[in-house]
Amino acid sequence: MKTDNMISPVQMAVLLLVYMTGSTILFVPSTLLAQSGNAFWLSMLVSGLFGCLPLGCMLYLNRRFPGETLIEGGIRTVGYPVTLILMVPYIVFMILLQAYIYFSIGAFFTTTMMRDTPVFIFNGLMAMISALTVRAGALVMARMFMLLSFLLVGVIVLVLVFNVESYHLNYLLPVLPMGIKPVFHSAYLTSGFIYGDFLVFAFVFAYLRPKEGKTATKPIFLGYLINWLLVSFTSLCCILALGPLTNEYQYPLFNISRLISIQEIIERLESIIGMSMMAGSYMKATITLFALNTAITRLLKQKDDGQLVYPLALLGLVLSLIVVRNEADFGDVLLTWPMLTFTVSLTLYIFTLIALISKRHSKN
């Protein structure tokens, strides 16, 4: 691993924050709110705690095998054939995730702002820019996303603050309209949707620069906490502003930006939200492509990290146009996606267990 391409803990925390926020902030308060209603914020409490498990496993493996991905660590412990078998679902997961990210940004713009523009224009543009960024390297990507993170988080906070006059506390009642079971069901969906996608960081953490011989994990957990608070607060504000109609809108955050009206000077900030969401989706698509390229490159033992970037970006673009036909199909994907992420997370847990066992044997 080249030391001049390593990322500091703070930069890695920002990458984790923008990845988990990214395009996720568009869909969480709609599809998932329909599962638990006003009690969605309680589901976020449960899912946020659950997400600490895979994050802790990834950071432990990074400390156990510094500068190495799951593949190098797996080859050293269980051999190449077993590692290859365990990594197949992981790679399929990242390929599909990349395609869904491309589709989500295209669907957002073709249904809200530019209805007459073909969806492949947005998908293709996103694929091309993300591929160029991955080719630039991990350090360049981290530095760029540090700046874009202020745009993404700042605009979201701005919209939520400017909508204060539209909030109605009575919309939060009743707290448990359908009992406690939908809360856990929504927590399951949220855990698989928000805290399942970031499993790709098992290949990004390999570029984390050690601090005094140890991995600094506090900034990374802080970035995780900020995302959890941001998504929870955004969902809560959407309920306060839209009430029972929250589930009727595909993009609640985009719709509450239309409610802003301050002295007829500041009105309708949906264009700014659109730009920030494009930036968020771009960062998420880039990190996913970076992780996918790293995994396949290490698995095939290629020396050139940039050789497969463009073919993988093209594969994601093609799949985004043929795997999901419309938004109704994509809604079904959001509901079934958690099962795939939980299945893939088993690979992470198996590697973690193997690393723990091998460490104990080495001590003995």
C-alpha cells in the first residue's frame, strides 16, 4: 500500500459521513416512514445501535491487518480458495449497489425537475465523473469530499431550520400508532438500508493512515454519530412539516424545501436541495466504485489499481438501465435490500471470527 495515498482518520470519518448520508437522505423518510409512521424516530434509535456492530468489525479487522482489505487478511488466514468463495456475494452486492445509486439520482431528477430528460443522461454523467475521481486516487477523493461535505450537510441543516414555521408538534401524535411491532420492522429495514450499504468500507478502511502505530477510531465513530443524528432529525422534521402526508411523497426532504417562505425573499429552495443531493449521490457512487475496484483488483492480484475502473463504471451504468425499470420496482428494492445486506454482512462476521481465532492461536 502506497503511504502517499493514505487517508487520515478525520478524512475517513468525512467519507463515512457523506457515504451514509448521500442519496440515503432522499429515500429514508418516505419508504421507511410508511412502515412505522410517527414512531420512525424510535426505529432510528434501534438501528443506530445495531449499525455499531458491522462498523466495529470492520475497524477491528483494520487493526488486525493494517493496510490490508478483507481479501489479503482472508488469504493469510484461510487461503485463497475459501476467500474467493466468501467474497463472491460481497462483490455482487457492491455491483448492484453501484447500479442502484446511479438509478436513484436519475430517477430523482427525471421525476422532480427535468422530466423530459432521458434518465441515461444523469446515470451516464454520474458514472463518468465517479470513474474519473476514482482514477485520481484515494487521497484526492478524500480531500475533495471534505469540501463537498459542507455543501451536503449545510444545505440539509439550512432547509430544516428555515422550515421552523411549518412544524406542528401535534403531527407526532400518536407516538405508536400501530403498536411496537412496526417499530422493530422499520428498524430492520433501516439497519439494512442505511447501515448495510456502508459494508463497502471494509475495503476503504485499508487506506486509513495509522496514528502512532494504532488506528484512530474516535473520529470515525463521531462521523457515524453525526449521520445517525442527521437522518433521525431529518425524518422527525419531515413528520413535523408534512404530518400524515409524509408517506405520500417520494422525496419528503425535497418537498419540505418547497414550503420555505421568509418575507418573500427566501422561497422554494428545491433547486439547492437538488444540487446537494446530486453531490451526495456522486460521493456515494464514487466511494462504492472505489471499494468495488479495490476488491476485484486485490482478488485478481492486479498491480494496476486503475485498470478496471472504467469497465466497472460502465457495468454499473448498464445495470442501472436494465435491472430497475421504474420507481415502483425501486421501491420494492428498498424493501428487499436489507435481506441482501444482512446476508453479505455474514461474510464480514465470518472474517472477524476467523481473525479472532487465529490471533488466539498465534498467542498460544
